[in-house]
Amino acid sequence: MAQRQDIRLEELALAARNHGMPLEALRLPVTPIGLHYLLTHYDIPIVDADKWSLEIAGLVERPQRLSLADILELPAEELTVTMECAGNGRARMAPRPFSQPWLEEAIGTARWTGTPLIRLLERAGLRKGAVEVVFTGLDRGVEHGRELAYERSLGLDQVLEGDVLLAWAINGQPLPPQHGFPLRLLVPGWYGMASVKWLTKITVTDRPFVGHQQAYAYRVRLSEDEDGEALTRMLPRALMIPPGIPDFPARARTLPAGPCALEGRAWSGFGPIGRVEVSADGGGSWEPAELEADVGSAYAWCRWRHAFEAEPGVAVLLCRAEDATGRSQPLEPVWNLGGYANNAVQRVAVTVVRS
Amino acid sequence: MAQRQDIRLEELALAARNHGMPLEALRLPVTPIGLHYLLTHYDIPIVDADKWSLEIAGLVERPQRLSLADILELPAEELTVTMECAGNGRARMAPRPFSQPWLEEAIGTARWTGTPLIRLLERAGLRKGAVEVVFTGLDRGVEHGRELAYERSLGLDQVLEGDVLLAWAINGQPLPPQHGFPLRLLVPGWYGMASVKWLTKITVTDRPFVGHQQAYAYRVRLSEDEDGEALTRMLPRALMIPPGIPDFPARARTLPAGPCALEGRAWSGFGPIGRVEVSADGGGSWEPAELEADVGSAYAWCRWRHAFEAEPGVAVLLCRAEDATGRSQPLEPVWNLGGYANNAVQRVAVTVVRS
């Protein structure tokens, strides 16, 4: 555990700004504001809602410019959604790709309120030849020497079938600046990069989008030469609340011997969780955890529990999920250039002491 | 800027849990929930308010046990308070002390609502011989092999004169779990370690408290042999909003040439800010910044502005504050064992490009 790694000051600067969800918050079905993971690529725009508008342009019959008041008048839906950063687990890869150095905390579940994207597009009217929809945020930065806005696209299939929301509230409150005030995209089941924050423009296009965050970043590949595969849905993952209590600052954990009720949550962007298994001996043997039946939302994590008998010594606890499509978690990280989609099983070491 | 440092995986785990305030949030006088810095020593307790109570014990005439409802009925005050972690700036020290590796973002300003501590102590009645008041949180951890609760004390002088609050709301909302729900201490002007979260017990004592967080941690000293000096009030500090836009992931900044309106905020726990100075040439020359007169609260940061002409090339921008007591900021970090109270001036490098 006293493993040392070279880290850049720049990675530290990212880690100080961005934050994961402390795993004890897995106790809560909905993550409070401020505990939900947060990744900001550039600077957080501080937006004056009175001056803000959303433009809908491109291949639409009736181009639109809507104020926040206009959008708040549209039919609203609420969705409880588990969101994970595509870079979650990056810092467990070796060599560690240079970006936000997440361990496994880049997750959260929130109640998002907004208007279905499809309603807005119906109102604007898709024109023939429409293939993708590009979403532009107000956040601007520099990539490879060029200034650009954060932009991502979705294919028309995902737009039409994916329960995609234009969200203006989180957990019943207006979006705070860091979550995209006044309006953000919300793509349930997908890694967070798809859910463009500080939305300012929606453009319907007749061709695939080739912007930086789509064609270069957020692709699984082994070298710069490959195009790689675009990241979309979240791979399955189970996480546990680390049992016992930590020390400071190393966060090494101590647990009294005896019965221990382990619990955590599991999710997948590909379908419902089929099973969660727990190992209390470092992966030597696995036992099924009990899954809570009612998860409340098709897009939210489900709770699992598992009782084990903690015996004095060091225990290494693991958990892993498998979803209804048969996708599961590898025991070790699968490396790629950007450090994406590492859903290797969580390992929690605890020192069990006689109580 | 490509400086590399050895970092422990444990430091990364801390940095992923805890977070600073992204400095663009210096634009806002009050920091939104989720952007205020947060340091949690152990795990965040998830508290059931119905089962929670506050005990007042020790050298008091009438020992008390109060429910949250009891406390919400007491007279309430609101205070806008700038809070900084005592470890802010730690990661700029060399060698870097092992703890949460803050750069300079461990700050925030919030509107806290609660009942003055002094009212509660009057109600309980201080007995003769009272010297200190010990505050116990529900958060538990291990230090030097011993399980303990997070505990800190205040001397009676600070308790009587310091506007100390028992806060149950932040920015008009109930405390979220991470800020100490349902009740926390708030010691205006002091580093954050004094403001005990998840408060469960207040004990009036006849002697100085010698618990871990008082007698061992949070002391400025050069070696384990020294007792050192206890940390109390925040040293002065000015911070600027880094101008221009960043790249990702290195966050190197680009600014168009021409007039640039720099702005930021400054504070000190020892008194009002007397002046802020800005250097646009790496510290070679300094110019006074304009201070906003009305800061609204004696305990909140004040805003400063400074116009400078950005010329093509690399500019290194610095800012520094001096308070009314004459305390100011050093140009370089002053090392100590715990990595505390490093208020060395902020340096922001920007590449100025022809616009």
C-alpha cells in the first residue's frame, strides 16, 4: 500500500479541483450535491441566466432560440441516474495515462429534472438527412493549440430512444454552477462525457461530428495511430462501502472481528445488474451478494448486501457485478491510452482486530 | 511546469475524496455548495437527525441534552465566513509533507446560519474553574494505533468573544452530510480544523485539551521533538482568478494580448485586508490593486481588481495581501513538518498570444 508513483504537479492540480464521491456515500440512494463526482475539463463558466439562451440550429424546420423561462415552461420529467466518469479507475492503470487521476470514486447518482430532448427537437422539426445532433457547451479551452468549446454529439438513434434530458435541476434544486447551470444534457446510462454541461447550442447535422472530444478524446485505443472505439455506455461496476474506520492520512482501515455487514451499489449502462459477488479472501473464493429488488429507476444503481465473518488478520475484500447482458468486471485493469473504462474490481484491504 | 514529484497512492486517494474550490469561483462572493473546499479526516458520518442529540457536559451548572428541534428553536444568527484549510499550500512545500496535497484551492466562503455558542453555554451555566471547551464530532478514526473521535477545543476567551456559531445551515439550506449535518461548529477567522463537524458533545473543562488534533496535529513545528505552536487564525492571502482559458489536462493558460481585468479576493483571520498588490512580471515590480470597500462581513474575503496590459510572451502573475495588523505573504513557502499555514504568494503563468 505504500506504493509510490511519479505524479505530475498538473495531475495534482486536476485532483484538487475535481472530486470523486467518498465511498461511504454509497449508503445513500441519491448522492447529495457536493458529493456527486465532478469533472470539469476547462473552467466552470459562471452564467447569467438572464443573458443566456439555447439555440437550436442546423437541419431543423424551425430554428429556435429559447430563454430559460421558455424551457422551464416545457413539460418536465424527473430521472434518477447513476453517472460515472469514463476515466474512473485511470490511476489504477500502469503506466498511468496523464489526465484526472481517478481511483474508483468518479461516480454519483442524482435526481435530474428537465425536459426531454426529443420534445424540443419535435418542436423544431428534424429535416431530411439529419444524422447526428451536436451539443455545444459554454466551457472553452485549448486542445492541441486550438481554442474550442466543449462539444459532443449523439447519433439520432440515441436521441430518439435514449430518454435524453435537457436538465435544469438536480435533486430538486436549480443546477449549481459546477453541474452546468442553467441547462445541461443528461444521457442516461452513458459515461459522463456525453452529458454536455452549460449547454448553449444544439445543432442537427447531416454527418458524424469530428470534434476533439468525439473523434480524438474519449476513445479506447492502444496508440495514437488507432482511431479506436468511441466510449458510450458505462460498463458494469460494483463498489462497496469500505468497512471499519480509517486512519488519517493513509486511510488504512481497521475493523473489529466478528460479523460484518458489507454493502454497496452496482450499476451498468447496458442493462440491469444480474448479480453481485463478494470475495473476502482476495479473490480466492466468491459468494453471491443479496441484491435489493426495487431500484426505483432503470438508470440508477442497485443496492447489494453481504454478511461476512471478519477474522483477525488482514482481509482483502473484493466485489464484482455482472449485468443482464453478461458483461462483467475484470480482476485487473485493461490498459488503454486515455485511461478509460477501467472497471476492474475494487479491492479494499482491512486490518481485522480482536474486539 | 512539467515538474514531477513522487506521490503516494494514499495522497491520491485523499485528493480524489477531498476537493478545493476551483479558482474561477472567486468570481462569486458566496461559494455554492459543492464548490466550497472540503476536507474530511475520516469517513463522513451519515447521521439520522431523529436519533441525534447534542450533549453539554463537564463544568456546567445544568448539563443538557438537546435535540435538533431544540436547537432550531434557539435564536439564530447568520454569518458570512471565509474558511481555509490549515493545510492549504502544502503541496507547494518541498519536501512535501504527507497529508492532503493542497495547492492553493482549499478555501470557500459560505453563509452559515446557527445559534451562537455563547447562548447555549449561558443556558447551561459555566461553573467556576472552566478553562476550555472541548467539541467532539461523530467522525471516528485511528491515529497512532488508537481509535478516537475528531475533537478540538477552544479557550474560554475565544468562546466568549469569537462569534462562534453552532451552525445548522449553509447558504440557506440544511447542512449536507459532508459539511457536518446536522450541526457543526463554526469558528470565524480560524483555519477550518477548529470548526468541528457532526458535533455530538460539548464539554467544559478545567484544563487544556491534549487530544490528537490539538496537541499533536495542527501545530507548526520543524520536528517531532518540538511541541510547536498551535494553529489558530488564518494568515492573510490573496488569490486571483487565473485569466484566459486553460488547456486540458495540463491547465496551461492562454490569454489574448491587450487589456486584461484581473480580479480575485483576499482575506485574513487577523483583521481586515489593508492592501493587495499585483505583479505582472514574476515579482519584479508590484502595483496596488483596487479593493472593494464593502465586504459585507468582517469574516469574509474582500474583492480586488487590477487592470494590466498583456503583452505577447509568457507572463507570470502574482498577487499578495497585507492585513491591518501588518501581516503579509512570503514569496516562497516556509516549510514545517505538517505542511501548515503556507500562505506564499500565488503564481499564475499565462501564455499571452496576439489577438
